[in-house]
Amino acid sequence: MAFSSALVLTDLNDYIAPSQACIKPVEVEKSENKGPSEIKVDGEGAYYEISQDGGEEKLESASITLNDCLACSGCVTSAESVLISMQSQDELFKILQENKLAIEQNQPHNHRTIVISISPQSRASLAAKYQLTPLQVHRKLVYFFKHFLGAHHVFDTAFTQDLSLVESAREFVDRFKRYMQNGGEALEAAMQQADKEKQTQAEEGKPKVRARRARANKPSESAAPINQDVPMLASSCPGWVCYAEKTHGEVLPYINAAKSPQQMMGSLVKDYFAKKSGLTPDQIYHVSIMPCYDKKLEASRPDFFLEQYNTREVDCVLTTSEIDKMLIEQSLDFRQMTESPIDDMFNKVGIDPATQIETVYGVSGSSSGGGLEYIFATAARELFNIHNVPNDPLHIASANVIVKTGKNADVKEYSLVAEDGRILLRFATAYGFRNIQNVVRKIKSGNSNYHYIEVMACPGGCANGGGQLPAAVESEQVVNAKDWVGHVENIYRSSQGVKPEDNEIIKALYNEWIVDSSSERAHQLLRTQYHAVTQNLGNPLATKW
């Protein structure tokens, strides 16, 4: 495949071994018995096998192809791999070349408007490597794409992140109200009582009491809980969504239906922007720069294909590392690259009131999108009239909010507490598949007491996405991968946050583009749906041995 010959296993500690039924039979060549040997690592991190006679042989890096495995542990079908192979820098160069030929041959009908949308996570990763600010990175990417390559527009998915957050918060509030109307009040009261009993039992050293939201008695592992409104599960991570669709269809009703920022931008570009520009969707080639290879799969989903125009909302997804590779292959010094003005449309750029200097704005919250923080604060305000909940994850703990870290840093609990001590909302994060499996198990068995869970496939969230740049070898400030991810996270958060409800352009878009947020048109543009994938037993490689 053009975009990547192999997947990189970035965190083997989080790897879930496939079951025997999932292993594809392959021929394993027997190696000659050379006797015991040693492994040596040189200064550049390369591995060498040292034989007994002193000979050295450089060892190849272990890799798995896309057809073998996906981060979510669900097999990529041959149809999906074809779609993914169409999303590469070679495809972008092909479209750019076709545009040049269309101009030279005076064939305007073959010319396509090229739109690039950049994720703030990718911007932060590049800023970390090249020791630049997010604003400098964005301006340099504008120059690279528009003036060096020949694209026409460069947008910022932090803008559509606002749209995604507004829709997600609206959906959660609706779900919670429906849950409370359908017996949730009694269940919440039972859990409050169980919490008190658990605290008393803990103080007395007796066994803990556990409350269940969905059922009074324990159901079978495969039984679907009665309530399917909560917990609402985040949907912006395509690796998690793919995993759920292929292995846990029972949890699909819980997944947030709002489109991710990438696909929100896809709707905006291929619908609103196209009409404003006097173009049809197929006359636009939309490239999204993302921190994750799984975003390629998301863009390839049939739900995001516009049949009338035979085009996708997002035509091509390139990861941060692929963009960096393009810069290197073009022999460009990114630090010294010219900075170009940022497009007026679909960007979050403004003048900092304190410094009177132009700045690029983000969204308060973690690099995983700020969904938990924003939905938590919005729900507290709209459901319980509590207005003093901050959106910033570093300062979200307050008089009304209790934050607890679980068994590892990728699991955290956020509780909204009333003045009388009652817990009004229970939110949580679950990053990495070892934690995701626990979430799924609890939901299917009726043991989950959370109202919302931010689920991400990558440990550490999107700052640690598989398409992000690894720790810079020459960096003197960062010594290991964990610190590097933290460094990228801090750069991401350095962009000042603006509340989505304070974004006047978003308000205008709703009035002009969406009109009625409850309409079928709004649902088509801003929401999506999920489908349980049945195992394809026709594949000979899926045969049990």
C-alpha cells in the first residue's frame, strides 16, 4: 500500500493477543540452529545478533501489515485495505498533477479545488519536533500546502471540533433526560444508597456493596442491558468504534452519534463550502491531516460516502508522520520555511486581548478532543443549574467536582457532587484497550455506573496517536516516550481555549446552514450511525485449524 508498508507497534504493553480463532495460518520457515547468541543495541537504536564466532547480523524491525492487524484487533478486510491505499501522499500528488494538466490543456471541468484541514493534535506534534509554536506551525503548513504544493485552502479542524462538542453535549443532555424519565431516578436513588452503604461497609471492614444501573439481578455476559441511553460512549476515536462494531455490537447503541471533528469538516467542506463556492462536492478534493492511521478507515466508512456525487466527505487522510515524511522528501527545512497568512474561513485565529498578538485558539480540554470536560460542564449547567464547573482538565476539580485516578493514569473518574453530598454525574476516561475491555465488560453485565465514558484506543489519548511523531532523538528536554507525549499534550493545551458556545461563527452556521438542529437534514449533516459487523466466514484465512 502506498501510504504505509507496515503498521508500527508503538506500545506493546497495550497489545491484546488475538484468540486462536483469529490467527491466520502462515508458513513458518525453520531456522538453522546456530546455537546461543547475544543481542546488541547500537547508539542509533539498531539491534544486532552476535553469534558465538563474533559475527554481527543486523536484525529487521518487527512489523505487521494492515491486512494482518488493526490497532483495534479487528481484521481489516480486503475492501477496506483498497480504500485505505487510496489515501496516501501519492494520491494527493496525483490530484495535484491532474490539476496542472487541466490548466495546461484548458480543461477546467477536470480541475478540482483542493482543501486541506489540519488537526490541532498534528499541529502540536510538529510544534514539539521543530520547537515552534502552534501558530508558527499552522502558518508554515499554509505555505507548504498552498504555495509549495498548490492546494487552495487550509482549514483547522479545531473549528469543527466546536461543532462536534456542541452536538455531543446536546445528545448527552437528551439521553440523560430520557434515562431519568424511564426509571433512571429510582436507579440513581438506589446507587446513592449503595454508595452510602459501601462507605459504611468500608469503614467497618466489611465486603463492599455494588449497585447496578441496568438490572437488579446479574444478567448473562451477552445479555443487553435494559437501558441504552447511558453511559454514552465517546465516538471520535475510529479505532475504538471499529473494535466495537466488529467485536461488541451490543454496545453500539451507547456510542455518541455526533460526527467526529474530521467528519464534521467533511460535511462542512462538501456541503456548505461547496455551495458557497459554486461547486459540487465531487469538484473538491478534501485532505485531512490527523494524528491517527485509523482516521483513514473512518473516512472510508460507507456512511460518509455521497452517492449522488460519487465522492467522500473526506477523500484522503494523511497522518502527522506522513506530512513530516513529505517535508523531508522535498528536502525542506520546516523551521526556516516561510509563514503564510491563515485563511479567514474555518479557522480559529484571533488577537489575544492580553498581548494584542495573533494567536491560534483551541478548545479547553485534553488532546483527545475535550469532549469529557465540555460535556461535563454543559450537563452540570443545563441539567443541575451548576455553573462553576471549569472546562480545563487541569483545574476541573472544584467544590462540586471530585476527580479520582484509577489503577492507571489512563482511567480517571469525574463526579459532580451536590451540596448534600449526592453524586449527580459520573464521568470517566478509558484510554487503551486493556481499559476498554473493562468498560465493555461492565456495560454488558450491567455493572457500569457511569453516565459518560471518553473511550480512546491509544494509551494517553490522541497526543499519543499512532500517526504522531516519535520523541526527537536530538531533544535534550525529553528523555522518554511518556515525557514526549506529555510535552505534546502541553503544547496542545497552550493554545487558548474558547468555549464552543462563544464561537459566533458556529452560531451563524447553525442559523444559516443547519437552521433546525432537530431536522432530518441536521441529522444527516452532523450525526452518523454504527453497524455491527458479522464475521466473514467465506474468507479462507478465517478457517479454524
